[in-house]
Amino acid sequence: MEIMTFNIDKDRRNLVDDKQNFSIDFHNSKYNWLQARQYEESMRQVEVHVVHENGSPVDLTGMNPVFEGWLPEGLYRIIDAKHSVMIDAQNGIFRFDFPAPAFQVAGSYKQAFFRLMKDGMSVTTLEFSLDVMADKVISGLVPSDYITPFEDLYGKLQDYITKANGDFDTAMAQWKKDVANLITDLNADVSGINLTITEIKTQLSSLEDKIKADNLLTKADLEKYFSDFKAEIQSGLDEINDFNESIKNLSITDIAGGIPDYMMNTLNSAQVGIDKSKFNLIFATDYHYDIGTDYNPDNIDVPDATIREVWESGLRKVLNATSLSNADAVVFNGDNIDQPMVKDIPLEKKMMLKELHDFLLTATSSAEMPAFILKGNHDVNYNHKVAEMNLTSVITDKEWSQVYDKVAPDYGEKRNDGANYFYKDFDNKKVRLIGLDTYDLPETTNDDGSMKYNRFNTSGLQQAQLNWLANTALQVPKGTTVVISMHHPIDGTLATAPDVTKVINHDVLMQIINDFVAGKSNSISGKVSDVPVKIDYTFKGAGTIAALLSGHFHTDGNVVKNGINFIQTRCSLGSGDNVMGDKRIKEYIGTPLEDAFDIVTIDTTAKTINLKRVGAGSEDARYATRHFNY
């Protein structure tokens, strides 16, 4: 068995000069190499060692090695995620057993390497020389692409036929379902779908010939079945092609018809009124975007269609906030989506994940400035009408981060190991924007599998986030003004919880904020033993906070504590003072008052912060413009 060693930090080769013909010159090199005869199978193996520059092994724990190759004639490819065997993951060693399709064409591979996959991310080794010597004695394989996910599925079809006991239609129906699922799984890669469908057609043709030859069914039955099935495949291909064409012409700003005409004057006026010499943040909260709901908590006397329109309009209203391109950033401050409810029954988690994906995509794709999305208590599929929730029904922190990382661009913000909190510096304005996750709680379960902490009615912060806040995010350059955004306000400011188990470690958060402003050092601990916190920190000199911005309670408000501004903004949903509780909802829909968000302007010279309301509240002198000193 050949032994190959790849140094992923040190290995290098020159770029290929002729990119069109793409030929790597392995002549007189010390590169890894492998030779095989056409049609060899399984017994041609290599042992692969992956090391760092200093010779230490790369830990391959949790990784899946994938062989990727471009066959000698340059027409077909091999993508094999099935034939690797992990020998010693911690010491970077695996074995790869080459399948017969890897040796179907004689000659030198144009490109061959291993891709190491983990959690949707990958790193590749350098290419190795792979030569396939001709076998003129026998002939076996017909050249084709070899992609193991599809090959496995095709193998299932043959198993179905063998095990179906003559019930061919039932077996094929199951296989068709698996094909549909595979295509759904591949829908992020349209070229992969088209390749899969092409392979299906090729394999069906081959199978059809074999079944005819073996007389497994009557010719008439077979021809009728395959005629119908091929028509369905072609219909699916046509649908994908139509989808591709529509995607080319689709703009994210066309969501639900785009920004309606009745909003234009309001938004244009807001855009022109932004003073770009100052720091401007679009602060938008509690959109509660929901699809397919009939939830009407206060039984407002409006048609069901209007209730649905209120919830569904959250996605369209995102475009109002992101259209104000003169601002420096926009924050969607939590409760961006809502738990889908039909007749008080929560719908599946996958609907929530789709809503989250669509909200993130709309917000980040339509904004011409950095767009950040924070987590609220409604964003994680907890439901106050369901007593017990478990890890299979909620959106976990990891799942939230995976959707965020997949959709949202990197705006240069700093995050703590991919966490759901961040800070972003705007150096030219001398402002640091911090976003906190106020539903950062352990995902531990009780003995019955239910979640110990229900994030619908409990807000909290853990050790890692609070330590990051004190010792990283609030360690700001001299002369920097801080503004903090969070969904749930700090306990004791704009809200007061009945006990510390509903606002876990809020007291620690408040102490860190106060010490930052005072320029103090401290060592503090939390009061809830199940979510332990112990933090030591030092602030050298008094810090400056313009405001802590929050939402959650769907009402406007503000209070000053220890010289710090705590400011709250009403919800975008229904734009009322309290979700559906505002009877004026019937008057708001279809007017500029159906939305509500603030343009937060910070003047670091005058040390003032102004909030100008766009939408509901702009007609009220108390909230049309709010002015604070800091």
C-alpha cells in the first residue's frame, strides 16, 4: 500500500500557465504519486498522512476525506466521499480505497487531490500524480462521472427491485421519493441538480434495457411506466431551468412587491435628513415575520386576511430600513421572526429556519451598509403555549450561527468564536457598535429531555459573553463612543423581572456597564449557580456610552440610570404600542404608519444622541424626535 504525506502548510506548486488545457507538470518532482491498471477495484489503496509545516499531525477528528479527480481525457470527474477509512484521526492518518470508476480511463489524471470536509467547510491537499495504465486484455467500465451520493441512490433502486417481490410500482415509487429528496438536498448547487438528472436519465436507460432483456416486466408495462417517469423527470428539469432564469432576473428588493408607493415620501425625507458627518444607525426591532399564521392574540376585529398580512409584511418592511443608504449601519434587534401558529398549534422547526434564512438574506442583501441581526426570544422557536421544548424542536445556537454564516456577509465585525454577539468599529466616526445576545443560556435538558431554560420567558448571558464584553468589546481606544444594542433591556432599567431566574446575570451585565463608565476595576460573580459567572476586569479611565438600545416590550420608552441612557423602541409588527393590542392597526395598514423604526444619530463632538422616528410614532411629539445628552 502506497503511503502519501501532505504538508498542508508547506506544500506548494507553481500556477498552471495554460489554464484552458490545464496540465500539471510532475516531471522530476518529489510529489506524491500513484499508478494503477485500468479496472482495478478496492485493492488499490493509499495510506494518507496529513501534517503541519513543523511535521506535527493535523487532527482529522470529525473530518470526512473526499477524493476529487479530473479524469485523463478531461470530460469526466470523480467525487468520492465514501471510500475513505479513518485509521488514526488524531495523528492525521486515513486510508483511501480507490473504487473501480477511478480507473475507467487510461492516462494521467489532469488533477487529483483530497478534500477534507468538516461542518460544511473544507481544506484541500496538494495534487498528486495519478496514472492509469491501459488494460488491452479486458474492457469493463464505460467512462462517466462518478459521484458517490447518486451512485448510492442508484444502488438502492436495484435493491428495491430485488426486494419488491414483483411489486415494481411500489419499489419505484420509493426510489422516486429518494431521488426527490436528493435533489432537494442538492438545491444549493443547480449544476449539481442538472448533473444528477442527466445521470438519472442515463442510468434509467441502462436499467430499462436490462429489465427488458431479463423479462422482469411485460414490455408494455415497462414502456408505460418509464414514459410517465421520464416525463416527470423532464418536467422537473424544465422547472429548474425556469427557476434559474427567474433567479437571474430577481432582485431582493422585489420581495412582496418591494417598497410600496405610500412609503416613498417618508423614506425619501428620512434619507435626505441623515447628516453623514455624524454616526447614524438604523435601529429596527420586533418585525415578527411569520408565514402561514392565523394567530390573533387579542381577537382584533379585522378580517383574517388582514391579520395574516400584518405578520407576513415583516419581510417586506425590512426593505424600508435597508433603503436608507446614507446611514452607517442597520441593526435588526431581535424577534425578527415568529413561531408559526395555526389554530394555536406551533408548526415545524423547519418553517422557522426558512423564515430565519429569508429574513437574514433579505436584510443583508438589500442593505448598502453593514446589516446586523440579533436574536430575540421569538427567534428560536420556543413557544409559550408549549410547556416542554427539546433540542430537536428549538433553533439551537449552533443552527442560528450556521444560517447566519451561510447568508450574512462579513462586515469586519469581531465575534467571539462565531457567537451571536459582536462589535464593529466605525473608526472615522470614533464609534464602536456592540450587539449582545440577551438569550444566551445553556442548552441543557431535564431528565425528560425538555429544555431546562425556556428562552421565550427567560433572558440571560453566560460567562463567555460577559467576559468577552468586559475584557474585549469594552476595551476601546481612547476617545471612542460606545453604543450597545440588545433585544431585552437590562433588568432594573426599562423592565423589572420578578426574580433573578428570569433575567439571569443581568446584574453582572449592569455592573460591567457601570464600571466601564466609571473606569473601575472589579471582580464579580453571578447569583444563579446553574449559570455560573466569575469575571475579573480592569478599565483604564472612564468610558463613554451614548446609549443602550432595546426592544422586546413593543413600546417606546427611556430612562437614565447612573448617567447612562437606556432607550427602547416600539415594534415594527403592526406598528402599534403593543403588537395587536393597538386598535389602530386597521388604520395603519397601507399607510406610512404600518412600520416603525428609528434613525439613531450620535454626535461625538457635542455628545448628543438623537432618535428620529420613521413610521408609527412620528405623528406623536413624544417619539417623533427624542434627544439625549451623554
